[in-house]
Amino acid sequence: MSDPKRDTSAVERDPRQEVRLWFGPQHPGVTGNMSVEAWITGDTIQRGITHVGYLHRGFEKLMERRTYIQSFPIVCRICVPEPDTNEYLLTAGLEELSGLDAEVPERARWLRTLTLEMARLAATLMVLGGHVGSMGLGPVPQWTMTLRDFILDSFEELSGHRIYHMYIVYGGVRRAPPEGFAERLERNLAAIEERLPWIDRLMFDSAVFRKRAMGVGYVPPEWADEMAITGPPLRAMGVARDLRKDVSYEKYSELDFEVVTESGSDIFARARVRRREIDQSIDIIRQVLRRMPKDGPFSAKLPNLMNWRIPKGQTYVRAEASRGEMGYYVVTDGSDKVRRVNVRGPSYVHGVSLLERLLPGTNIADMSALMVSLQTCPPEIER
């Protein structure tokens, strides 16, 4: 087990005894094409470099050549397991610059909150199983992917799509939920809750996981602001920072929940944060279903989106994804296309800066679990 108090900047190296190994690009530590080039002595990593590889990328420049409505199929691919946050941020930024945000109906605000929390739940379920996928506890990722499918079933019913939903659109949402949707979603939530104790027993009560996760991948609290760490890695340090509370976008300010924190700042603490946030997301979804208007408009009156011109301006909008803070800096120049979009995703910090800083001194067997605990979407890095 790695020493949680080790000085990762002072690992002794002897180039004559090093072996260079590539982990990836299809690796259990990350969803998508991402490799780590590692130099290893014995079974200890001396240093590592992240390589994103050739995957879908260049989103920001692509959006500069497409109309606003044509950008939707682009942004949802920035993080495939959780596309809705990107759809929301593009929408929110352009609504603010165009003045359309004041016309978004109340019902649409609730439906957006529902969609964002469903996406958060699905993504968290997937990454939770990844924590132990490389530790010989194979049933857990099989179970969590099955539970994620329950949420994807509800997304398919709501939007017509399982992966890229494109349900949050300018002015509101694409359509109203079908009759009986809330009841069927509640059945799926109950099915997830029924199976979560299986995960608790096999994962968190397992001596294997506890021994290999506690004290491993320790992130010193002083790195938090220095490296702009957000999301579960930050909350696992005990820092109660969550944009759903701090910024309170859409309807989150009207919901009752507390920020989940742990104190270990290691792989185990980050897994515990995610496990507790699964319960939190289920509760938030139920609150939204109880309070959401059952009828009324779900979209504002829209201009001609094929010739929509937005006045010159700039803004920065942000939201709490399952990985941490997602932000969009959007600039318009009065034309029918964005002048500039800059996407701030947590994966650049967690998957490059933080991972490369944590790797020296890490045992080779812990690399996959460490990568999963930082929860990276590679397209966010080469966006």
C-alpha cells in the first residue's frame, strides 16, 4: 500500500533500472481513449505522462463554424457518460446573452433540474463500479452498469435517446414527459435502491478494497486551491464545495440537500463520497418529481434557430457535474455563430495535472484505481 504522506516530488530515479510501459488507450482506469506513459522501477512508478490520444476533439473550434442549434450534437460528446451538463451550459450561456433566459417557463426549469440529476446519478453509478473493477471484485461494475441502465431507460422514454439526449434546448426542454413517466422513473429508482446494499457489502465491507484504497492516492488539502481541484476529489478532503449549493442554478435552491463530504482524501474517501451522492441524487430526483408542475408550457417562444443572431457579449456559466465544476466561457459577436467558446472541465486538472503529480511513488497495481477515483472524461482535455 502506498504511503499517504510520501513526498511525490522526491522519488529516487535510476534511469538504468527503469522500464517504460504504456497503460491504455483502452484501460479500465478511464472511459475513453487515454493512455499513461509510465516509467517504472520494480513495481513502483517513478513518473508518468498523460496522453489523450486520437479521439473526438476540437469541439471549441467546430462550434465557431456552426450555427447555435448545430452545436448541440457537438457539445454532448465532450463527456459521453454525462452529456447533459454540456447541453445545459451551452444553453444557459446563449440564453443569457440573448435575453432568452427570462422567458424560460417554470416547468422547463424543473425538467432541466430533473435531467441534470438523472445524468449525475447515471454517471456516478458507472464510475463507482470502476473503483473496484481492477481489484478482482468484478461483480460490482457489472451491477452498477446494470443500475445505470435503469436510468438510461428513463432517459430513452423522456428524450428518445439513451446516450446523447439533447433534451435541454434553448428556451426550455424539447418536449413534455410522457404520461406515467414519473411513476415509471420512481420504479427504476426503487430498483436501484434495492440493489445498492449488494454493492455496499461486496465493495465497502471488503477487506480487499479497504486495504487497497485506504491511504492510497492521498491528495494533500493544500493542493485543493493550488490545482483548482473540484468535485468528489475536493469533497473527499472535507471541503463542502458544490455548485448546486454555491451557485444554485435552475431549481437547486428550492431543494433540500446537504453537500456530501468525507475526510480521508484517498481513493476510499472519494468512493464513499460517490456512494453517498448516489443516495443524494435519488432523493433530489424524488423531490423534483413531487414539486414539478404537471402541466404548462415547457419551452419559450423561439426565434428562427437557423438564422438566430445573438448580440455581441460574453459570459461565463458553470454547473456541478459528477466529476466537478464544468464551465463555459461564451463570446458572441452579433452573427449566427459563436465567436469563441472555452470549455472548463475538471478532467484537465484531475486527469493531467493531478494524476501526473500523484503517480510518482505509486504501486503499479494501484494505477487503475487511482485513475478511476479522479474520474476523467478524456475529450474534456483535448476539447
